[in-house]
Amino acid sequence: MSDIVEKTLTALPGLFLQNQSTGGPGAAKASFSSRLGGLVRGITALTSKHEEEKLIQQELNNLKATVSAPTTTLKMMKECMVRLIYCEMLGYDASFGYIHAIKLAQQGNLLEKRVGYLAVSLFLHENHELLLLLVNTVVKDLQSTNLVEVCMALTIVSQIFPREMIPAVLPLIEDKLQHSKEIIRRKAVLALYKFHLIAPNQVQHIHIKFRKALCDRDVGVMAASLHIYLKMIKENSSAYKDLTGSFVTILKQVVGGKLPVDFNYHSVPAPWLQIQLLRILGLLGKGDQRTSELMYDVLDESLRRAELNHNVTYAILFECVHTVYSVYPKSELLEKAAKCIGKFVLSPKINLKYLGLKALTYVIQQDPTLALQHQMTIIECLDHPDPIIKRETLELLYRITNAQNITVIVQKMLEYLHQSKEEYIIVNLVGKIAELAEKYAPDNAWFIQTMNAVFSVGGDVMHPDIPNNFLRLLAEGFDDETENQQLRLYAVQSYLTLLDVENVFYPQRFLQVMSWVLGEYAYLLGKETPEEVITKLYRLLMSDSISSETKAWLIAAVTKLTPQAHSSNIVERLIQEFTTSLDTCLRQHAFELKHLNENVEFMKSLLPVDKSCEDMVVDSSLSFLDGFVAEELSQGAAPYKPHHQRQEEKLSQEKVLNFEPYGLSFSSSGFTGRQSPAGISLGSDVSGNSTETGLKETNSLKLEGIKKLWGKEGYLPKKGSKTGDETEAPPVPQETMIMENVDQTMTKKDQSQVPTQSKEEKEKQLLASSLFVGLGSESTVNLITEQLECCLPVIEAESTQNFQYSVQMEKPFTEGNLSGFISYQMMDTHSVQLEFSVNLSLLDFIRPLKISTEDFGKLWLSFANDVKQNLKMSESQAALPSTLKTLQQELRLHVVDIIGNEGLLACQLLPTIPCLLHFRVHGDILALWFRSSCSTLPDYLLYQCQKVMEGS
Amino acid sequence: MAPLLRLQLHQRAPQRWRLRITQRFGSLGWGGRGGASSEREGRRRKDKKGRGAGAYGGRRGTRRAGGCRMMRFMLLFSRQGKLRLQKWYLATSDKERKKMVRELMQVVLARKPKMCSFLEWRDLKVVYKRYASLYFCCAIEGQDNELITLELIHRYVELLDKYFGSVCELDIIFNFEKAYFILDEFLMGGDVQDTSKKSVLKAIEQADLLQEEDESPRSVLEEMGLA
């Protein structure tokens, strides 16, 4: 704090005393602000930050005691609030006072209320939880007969109001649109505008009233409604084209000076209103000739009228130029607008110059000749002492860059970049330079050097796309291969030179780029150099300034170079160094390198030269292990079962199988046995002996049909498998006793893969390992005699075939059974039939439905079928949590929300029939209320519900 | 006797006229420290914090909610870097506010007098203007009209001036809640609510009248220093 102000402030008390005796206006000030004044003076008298902290802390403690004391009057409270605001402005925490601010707004008389509302608007932000406590006060004040109170309420509503409480005040505010006082109407419109910003769908229904506001006889109300229109037109201009005429008329009147003189600002009529209207017109006329034609006249007049040499007329001119260039072009107007831009650009006033550049930037793409006209000014601006002007000029140049001028422009940008220290600027400019360099680079050397500059300056703050794109460009190259090689070679050489410079630190990202390029393309240098490059990389690796991420890149580069190098002393040193590294990632890399290094041939094939763009074929199914697996199986080993299968078997000892349709593949209406792989993870585990077979049939289940979804071949012949005579390992319904005759079996695996969406989903699988010649499967459903028969092609010996079916529930049922058989024929012509049967229950088809409370509410209203029932619960379950748990676990319902002793749950019957449950726990009564779009589903679910509640 | 704490209101560039300031602080030893001293001080500060320059925001960057809100925030601070008034039109966390205020003050205070009134700062445009020892500073979005924002600041100063009767920084320090009331009447949720000077003041006076009635027998005119 400067000593001047300090002196003054310490002298103030004297002054106030002085003035008090004479009774001047200062006396009023003194008495009014004495407490606050004391605080302010106290603070300014201090010399150190520490003392200030102490004083304010003390003040806050006093305030805390005062505001919470019951004897504190509202008047005192108001005074305290002012001091609290002051403390908070200085950066101290005054959160204990928030609640009192709300109380003051609620209880105080008008004046105290005003301070209370002010404090609330300054302390809280619109998502603050305490704000809910204010809603009642606001509602009360909105209904008040006192204008001032209504105004205050509207003001606070338009500043901070919790979005979810809008419905509480909305009707009241709508009423205010018809209020007789214009100030109230105006504020109401602005409050609605605010609502439109934060929750547009809540105010949709009052659009018609907005139109009325637009036609209001009071200018202020009309002007306020323009905010809403600007917003709405921004979102969807086509819906408001019909209003163009009205806006034009209004603007004409404003420009023509028809408004009350009150609205003049420095003798310019309502500038804010004009600007608002010009913006709206610009949006409406964009790319629309007919609409644009309506406004040419008024735009022309605006350009003409704005002659006064004052900032505010320039502001209007600027907006007008913007609009002229936004709407459908008219040459005459464009000419005038261009002249205006000239006025801006050539102005000696720096603010206008800035706006001129901004306007040029905007119009330059439409009219590049304008840039030529002003080229000298632009050049001057490039060396302007004010960095802001420079920056705007660069922005302009960025727009007019082409292959011819790129070097100069990028040069200028880099110069600016080297001077700036602010992150936002660096990130932004670096991105632009990289973009231009990629687009227009004149030659390789320039490109690489520019990118080097970009990487050195942009370093670790730039957008990660930049280095990625650069590397991709290098790797993928252009059409011309020699050109590509030259570019790469140049990059390699330039990086080696950079690395030779002593005592320079490059950003990590740059080093990563370097190490990748060197690793991939150092071979271009010729035979002798890999060792040298490795040495350099090694030196970098040992440096302290390198992050471990970069080290990983460096090791990767070394790994790529190792097969090309003749001697590997350094590599060995590196391995030694890093196999004991504390960083596990680096250690792993080092170990990989170590092992690869032991097998040079293999390493060469693994790390081929210049193949970074080609995909490597990897046998992710580990099929090379199949032989081994088959061998083991033939020796009587237990077949592999994946984890989830094992778990399920444990869980469902009773049920043999539980078939569930795909969560999402609903296109087919039917499902029978779904067969899915024993091991999705190990795609090649042979021998689907882990077989569980099953198809299903039901009593009430309506199996509309069984349809084959897909089948897949997935087995590789057993090595050393012999025996021409084929035996089959028939699919066994229950479990794995099949292994006995496996010896001569061609083990076939019937594997079907679940479209992988369903880790959590409980899946039942059928793994029929056998040699199928044909499969006929028939579902004998009691009601449906529909037979599904499908013939499978002849399967070769020693091959595997997958089949998959899905069952879908058409109409809800409680329990059902699905059965069928598979018949197949061996080569030696006798046919075999395998039967299977599966029990299904409704719950197998129920899945949680994850929706939000809001969606729940919407759905709830849209469903017509509902069922209500009260259940009596036993003592032990008569609590919400336990009930909830039961419902959630047993019935697979999703808990949407819990409100007090009520709960909202949702589920769906696969594929897409939703069902909602609302329940309330009341003593030992559980009131259930189901609703669904399906008429019978609620009944069935209720039944299930009863069952689980009894059972638990 | 040049009053230092005067918010100089420039009307038009050539004929800048000053609104008369009351004499109450005239005798306080402000004399003799005219523009020259403030210049000197400004430069010293500059030397100390020369680094501050060059920090102007980029255009890209995280855009928060909203889109056509006119203003993000308004700050008033003294040349010494003391915050005098802050109004945030977009929910911002306390920590973030403090950080932004600190950074922005540093940037603005480091600007030289003849420089452009607009700044690119973070992803925002900052429009500022200095009146005597007070900086008025508004943050708007990139596509907004800077010049009209500058005029908006000016209109606010005019309103303050009219209300306090030749306003000075001390008026704002000691009656900052009044300054807030005026601002709320002028800008609502960051948008210009009423540009008519008369009606803004009328609304404020209406509320003030009540105050006079139940607090003290003084008249509004007295309160405004016009009596």
C-alpha cells in the first residue's frame, strides 16, 4: 500500500471528527461507516501482511461471536454483514456468515433485506447448497406488494438461483410480465432470460410471452427481451426469420432517434440496444438472401449515422461492419464497410487500431484485397510496442498464410513466441505454427527446423497432437519415397547435431520425439553409426534431467538400434544399469532388451528396420499351444475352464445351465442354447470338454424360434493326432465325463463367442465338443410347436464348429423349460441323438435398468400398467436397507434413488421392456407399486418379489 | 491542490472535462502529488514486476459453460493492488477466484498508460480502464464487442459519480455496498439491464429513500452530498 493512501487513511479519523463538529456531509459518512471505517483504517495502518492477517482474524472472531449471539439485532446484523463482505473481499474465509446472510434476507426489513440479498449474491455461487434455504424468501418477496421487495427478489433470481427450484418461482415471475411497472416487467424478462440460459426447456412454454415483451411499450422491457432473442436465434436462427421485419423496424427507430432522450449515451441513441439488434440481424441474415435484403437499408443508415467521433459510435460501427460481412453480401455495403475498417486500422487510437485488426481478421477470408490495402499498417503493427497489437496482427497473418509467405509469417510468430512467457499464448501459437508448417512447408530443412523450434518452445505444454502428428507424418510420408527418406534423414541429422550441443536442456516431449525418430531412422545414416547413436542415447539416459517416461522412450530407441549395431558394450552397460532400476517400468524394458539381446536373429525379426507403419501379426489366440493342450487332455488332464465358468458352476449347483440371450442382439427373436466358449481369454483351449450342454424349453415360454446367429471355426488340428476312425465326443448335457474316450476322439470344440459385451452378465455356456455332422435342434415348447431345425454343414474331421442361438422372452412367464436335441451322424453313418433340457425363470431375463431419477419420473408417467400390493414383512427385514438389498440382489433391480423411506427401482425385461418399482417401507408393511409398458410384466415381477421376500 | 483520488471522466478526447470533486478530502495532504508522482510510482512498480508483462491469454483453452453471457466478472482494484469490488457472473470456486484476481491484477498493473485497453488473458478478453487510482476491469468472451464494454465501464463510473457526487476511491471503499447496488441495478446477471442513467438512479434512490426514513432524518440529497 502506498504511503500516500496510508497517510490519508490514518488521517481520516481526525477529518471525520473535524467534519462532525461542522456537520458537513462527511459527518454522515463517518457515522454510517464507522465500524467498517474503523476496520478499513485499522487494516491500512498495518505494515505487514502478517499483521493484517492477525487483525482480520480477530475481526472475524468478533463477528462470529456477534452474528451468532441471540441478542444481535437485525440492524447490527446488517452492519456485520457489510464487514463480512469486506473481509471476504480481502480473501479471508467468512463462510460462517453465509447462513446469517440468508437469515437477514429472510427476516430483515427492506434495508436489511437488501444487504442480506447482496451478501448472499456475493458469498454464494449458483450451485451452493445453502441457496435452497433462500427459495422460500424469494417466493415470499415475489408475492409482496412492495415494489422494492419484488425488485430485490427478481434481482437475486437473475443472479443466482438453484436450477432445480425454478418451477417454484416460475409462475410468479411469469405473472410479473404483466405488471404495471416497467421496472418489474424488465427485471422479470431478465430473470426469465437467466432461466433460459441455465434450463432452456423449463421456459419453453412462455415463448409467446417473450414476443409480447418484445412489443412492450417500454423501451427497457423491449431491450431486455432482446437478450433472450439473441440467445434463441443463436441456437436456431431459422425459427425466428419472421421477426426480421420487427427487428429492422426497431433498429430504424433507434437509429432515427425516436427513443426517449434518457436512453442516449453521449448523444448516441441507445448504443447497447443498437449493438444487440445488429448482432441479431447478423445471425438472421447469415447466408439468407431474402432475409438479408430486408436489412440492407437499415445497415446502410447505421453506417452513415455513426459519424460522431466517439468511442461508442465506433463500437456500433464495428458491430455494423461485422453484421455487413455476416449477412448475404451486397457489394455497395461491403464497400462502405471496408472503408470503415480502414478508419479503424488507420486510427491513431490504439483501441481502435486493435478493433480494426480484429475486423480485418474476420473479413480477410472473404476479401483478401483488404489486407493488401492495409499492408503497410499491418507491417507497422507487427512491430508495435504493445504485445496485444502484435498478437492480433499475427492472428491476422495466420489467416492469410499461403505457401509463398509462410516463412516470413512463421518467422514473425516464432519471434513473438520467444518473447512470451504465458502458457495460453504459447500453447495457442505453437499449435498455429505447427499447423501452418505442416500445410505449407517449402522444404525439408525448413520444416524440421521450424518443428524443432516448436518443440523446444512449446515443450511440455503444447497439445499432444502436435508431436503425434509430426511423427505420423514422418512415418507415413507422402507419395514420393525418396523425398520421405530425405526428410527422415534430415531429421535424424538435425537431432544428432542438437544432442551434441552441451548444456542445453530440451523439453521431455522433444526428447521423446528425437528418440523415436533416431530409433526408427538412424539406419539411414549408414552402417557405421548405430553405435554412435546408441552412445548418445545412453548419455541422455544417464542424465538427471530426464523423466522416466522419456527414459522409456530412450530405451525403446536403443532396443530398436541394437540389432543394427555390431558391438554392444554400451547396450550391456545399459542393461546392467537398468535391470536394477527402481522404476519397474524401466526395469521391465531393460529385461526385455536383455532377453532379446541374447537372441539376435529373433530380435531382428521382431524389430525390423523401417516397418513402423506395418502391423505385426500376432497370434493372440495362442494357438501354438493347442498341441500341448490336446496332449495333456489325452493324458487325462482336466479341461480348462475359465474363471467365470468355474464360479458360476459353484453358484448354480442346482441349475444346470442358465441361458440368457444376448444383452443386445435382439434382432433375432429366438434363442435356444447359446453356446459360448469355454475360454474367451484363451481362444484356443481345445476340447470343449468343459461342456455344458443345454437348450431349453418352457411351459409358458414362448420360444418364437431358434435362430442361428453365428458359428465360428476355431479349432486347430491336434498335432500327432492319428486315427482315421472318427469317434465323437458327444456333447454331454451335464459334465465332463467325455474324457474317457478322448483318446481316439477328434476333439471338437464348439465354441461360440459372446459378443464380448458381457463380463458382468452372467453367462451360461454350451460347449458341445463333438464331431457334428448335423445338428437338428428342436424346441418343444408346450404352446408353440414351432420347430426350429437347422442343418449344419458337414464338418470336417478334426475341426470345430460353433453354433449359437438366443432365446428371447416374448411374454413374461414365471418358469419354463427349454429342451431339444441334437442329432448327428458319424462318418460311419450311424446317427446319434443328444437331448438336452434347461430350466428358465423370469429372473433370467431381467436386468437392471440404469436410469436417472429424472428419467424415472418421465417413464413413470408414461406407463399405463400398474400393480400395487402391500406385503407384510418379517421383523428382520422390516428395514429399508435390507429390503433394498434383497430386491437389488435377488431381482436384479437397479436402485435409482432413495428418498426417505421410499425407494425407486428399475429393471428391464430383455431386450427392452422396462419396469419400474416404487416402494415404501412403513412399519412392517412393504408397499410395492410396479409400473411397466407391458401389461403382464408387473404381475410376474410382483410374484417374484413376493417369493424373494418370503424366502429371505 | 490536485485531488488525486478523482475518477477522471473523459467525455470526448479533445475536451476532457472533469467532474468536480468535493473538497472533503482536499485538505488531507493530497496536494502536490499530481500526475507526476503517480507516474513515478507506476514506473517503479513496473521495474519491480517487469516480468508481469507478456502474460496475455490465448484464445484456445477451456471454455466454461454458457456462451452468450455478456460478462464473466468485473473487478475494481486500486493501483496498489487492493481489491475494491468484485462481481462474478459465473460460478467460480473461491480458490480459482483468488488466483484469477491475483494474476489479472499483476498483468493489468504492469501495462503502460498508452497501451491498448484490451487484453487477451487466458481464454478471455479483458477490458480495463483506469480512473485516477482505480482500475475498472471486465472480463468478456472473445467474440464480444470490446469497445462497448469500455463504454459500459464508463457508464458505470458516471453512475457512481452521479450518485456519490464526484466519486473518489474512498467513496467506494467506505460505501462499497452502495457501489454493488448500483452495479446490480445497471447490470443484471452480466447483461446490461438499463442504460438509462435516470432510471438506474431512480431505482437506487427509491431504495435509499427508505433507508433515510427509518435510519436518520437526513435527506437523500444530503446523503449524496448535494445539499
